[in-house]
Amino acid sequence: MQRGVLVTAEPGDTAIDAMSAALSGQQTQMSALAQNSLSKGAILYMDGNYDAAAQQFKRAIALDSSPDNVSKAYDLLATVHISQNNMDPTQYGGYYAMG
């Protein structure tokens, strides 16, 4: 039973290059959307709308799982929980433990 097919390609292959460019562009777009969510969340936080800010920070994590983005988003999310005086780790997945 054949489980998969190994496809090899040379760097100059047009289809491979096009797919690589598309994936790179999609990653860049997701990163930009995540940054937008972080910015929106920060504005909502400053306006005192903590629940909406937390949702934006969680959205940023879902959009871009790069270490830099996730670190920023979890830091901001922890700040929201501190502002809400909500330090029960069962309520926010123990974000503070990421240190």
C-alpha cells in the first residue's frame, strides 16, 4: 500500500517557486493581521475594554504562532488579566508561567 509520494524539484521549477512565493506571501499577510490585532487590542485595553482586548490578543496568537508574536501577545494578555485582578491560572491557561 502506497502511503505517500515523494516529489523532488529543482530550485528553478516554476510550480515550486510559485508555491513557495504564495506560502511566503500568506505568512506575511497572517503576520500583518496578527500585528493589527495586537494594535487593536492595545487600544481596547487603554480604553478599559479588557474583554475585547483579550480577544484581540488571542486572535493574534491564532494568526501568527511565531515566537516573537506569541511572546508579545501572551505578555499583553497577562496584563489584561492582572488589570482585571484575575490571577486564577485555570481562567487563562497559565500564561504567566511562560515567563
